[in-house]
Amino acid sequence: MRSVLKGFVTLSLVGAAFVGGFRGDQMANTKGHPEAMAREAQVGPALLLHRLDTLTRPAPAGAQGKPELAPFETFSSVLATIKRDYQTPVDAKGTSRLKYAAIKGMLASIGDRYTEYWTPEEYTKNMEDTRGQFGGIGASLDLNKNKEVLIVEPLEKSPAERAGIKPGDIITLVDGKPTFVKPTDTLDDVIKRIRGDLGTQVTLTIRREGTPKPITLKITRDIVSSPVITQYMLDDANKIGYIRLDQFTEEAAHQFDRSLTKLQAGGAKALIFDMRSNPGGLLPVSIEMVSRFIESGPAVWIKEKSGELRHEDVDPRLNSPLRSGKIPVVVLVNGASASASEITAGALQDSGAGFLVGTRTFGKGLVQTIYPLSDGEGAVKITTQHYFTRDKHDINMKRDEAGAPISGSGGIKPDLTIAQTEKDIDAQRAALRENPRDRVGAFKFDPQVQKGLSLLRDKLAGKAFPESEKDKPDDPKTKTSSGDGDL
């Protein structure tokens, strides 16, 4: 899947994959975990090696009279045999690789794409993504048309801004080495080198237009809050605002509030809320987001393993001016809008608080719980719940025996289906390459945004939104799950 806005304006931290639907009270530092969870979290890979020294050589094939080993003991026995008899000595790193591969294989055998093991490095990275905070310099990066690393803009009050980084600067060296060390390096590889631990330093050499000599800046990394919200006033004449939400991190709802306040200060009378290609995030944050739009009632229904169905309600204390109905809202979704973004879109559609435009969403109706393992051994992410929208619609995508999605069997169908063509996407890509800082200009080539603007202009003029298509059969020519370009 590709994303013009996320692929061509890569922030210093961008969550990848469909990570949505996490229980916020069951993550990371286990704060607030029930005692049972804490005990369960201790049963991890570190214990799997506990009996290595006591195990003996496995019995020959066909041996009789020995009791069957428990899974734990079988793993330990195989690992001990490899370490003892494999022709190449297995060091500590090799042992860790074997351990991680065994756990990943065990979880993969369940057949649930969302149940998986995270190594310690993967766990740290995913938790940074979820919290929306990391150690870095705080700057949005992109590749220009010459495939050079471009500073789109330093974040407000960030180390990059304090060091004098300016929009349009080109990063040529990172710690004295070229931005792309190997031919296979990507922008993500450059970002990894710029990010680092709090208090450490990174040296950037930049080229700036109008400055004849390269500029070298030594920047001390600090805690940076990754922006997951962008906002613009798309139509000054009609006062139609735009807010894009990239991911449901811990910071998302607060950033949304600040953006909405800015738009209202500018006189916003209508809003386009863009959740296209939003992979999800924290379940509690999606409920907080729904609470901005809906006055009361269920935000989502949760089905437990026991079969119990319960509802998570809107928090009236979080109601915003959007819930009054005086600000009409168009919500943009596509085939890469998943999980927490589907909970939010479903609630807005079911309640009538938002009119959905785009294509059928991804169809992830499952919730995962993250169980950190002991002694820095990473974590397991396990599907523990099934969710339904505010009106109890099951949006989890059904798949055939080959794993391919069955058209029309899941996800949320918009009230008005508008797809994007490759030509549309290429035009937006070209506009962003030409001028990465002019996002609004690229929207001229975005048919979904343009339809949203048209609908809201009509709404402000006193016309009703058109009749919803959500209950009509899908057009077979319209893609339902690929994201149709994933803007």
C-alpha cells in the first residue's frame, strides 16, 4: 500500500502496519494491569531456557518408557541439542535468534495475522509509535525530486528549530557520513540514524539555498511528540476546515483539540475529517475521539472471549462544538483505514454525526492486548476481543481459504463511494515533489477531498447531504480493501 501524504512527507516517527485496536490499559509498562495479567506477563521466553542445564541428550528414535515432554521442555531440549551439537558454535545472539524465531513460529501457527511476537527492539519501536513520543530532533523529512533528504519543516519548539534548521534545507551528511550510506538505503534508514537516545547528539551537514558553503549543526536529541494531526483552512471563502489524523496515539485527541481550536478561531463553519490510510492505534483514544462528535450513548460494542457483549460509552465531558450539529462534517476513509479509525468512522456514520466519503475500509474488527514479557524479552500481541460499531455492525473482513478478502463482506461502506485513479495519485505525487510544503495545492488533484468540499458547500447553502449508499451493493468496479492509492 502506498500513501502520497505519508510516503512523500515522512515524519520522524510514523507508525506502520495495522496496529490499531490496542487496549490502552494493557500496554507497555503494565500500569494498571490486573494481578493475573502481571503473572501471565512473567511467563515468557526468559523462562524457556530455565532448565537447559538439567536436560540430557534426547532419547533415540523409538525409545520406550519415557513420558512425553511438555512443550516447554521440548523447546528447551531442541535448543540444548542445537547449542551442543550443531557444527557451528551458537553464540548468545544466535540463541536469541532461535528463541525469537520459535516464538514467532508458534504464534504464526494460530493463523491470526494480528497475533504476533515483538522482539525487544520491535517492542520499543512500537511503543514509541503508540505513545507518539521518541528521542529525536523534531523535523518532518521528505525526498525531493532529486531524491535528496529535504527538511519539510522543523516542529515547533523542537531541537531542530532551536538549532536553526529551516524548511527547504537539504541534509547531505549525518554524523559525517552521506545520508544514504548504501544504495539500498531508504528515507526510513536515514531517520533511524537521526533519531536516538535522549541527551545524545547528532551532527547534520545541510545545504541551504542562498548559502554558498555547507552548514554543520550539532543537535542534542530531546523527547519529541510526533505530530499525528495536520490542519488547514481549505476554503477561506466558505470557511471549510480540514483535519487529518494519521494514527490513534496517546497524543492524538489532544492534538485534535488544538487543531479544532485553531480552525474555529479562523471562523470554520464546516470540517473535512480525513482518516484515510489511518492504521488505527489505541482503542481508548478512539472512544475519546468519538466523544468529540457524539453527545452520548455507545461509541463501540466489545465482545469478550466468554461471549459477553458490552458497550464502551461516549464521555460527555469530552464533547466539543462538533457535537452541536452546527458544524457539518465529512469523513474521508479508504481501504487502508483500519481498526480504531473504523471504530470512529462507524460511530460517526451510525449516529449521523458525519457523512462518509471514499471507499470501503479495511475491515479489522478485532482488538489486541499487548503482554510485555519479563526481563526485557519483548512482548506478545494477542487478539483478545471482537468489536462491533455503535449500531452493532460486524465489520471484520471475511476472507477466503487463500486469505483474500471477500468483496463486500467487511469494513465500512461509505455513504458516498468515490475512488481515486492512478492518474489522480500521480498528479498529487507530482505536485508534492514540486513543492512539498504546498499540501493544499496537491488537494486540487484529490477527487475525494474535492467531493467533500462540494458536499459541505452545498450543506452550508442549506442543502442536505445526498441519500446514503451504505446499504446498497458494492459496485464491482470499485476496490474495497486495497486502499485505492491510500492517500
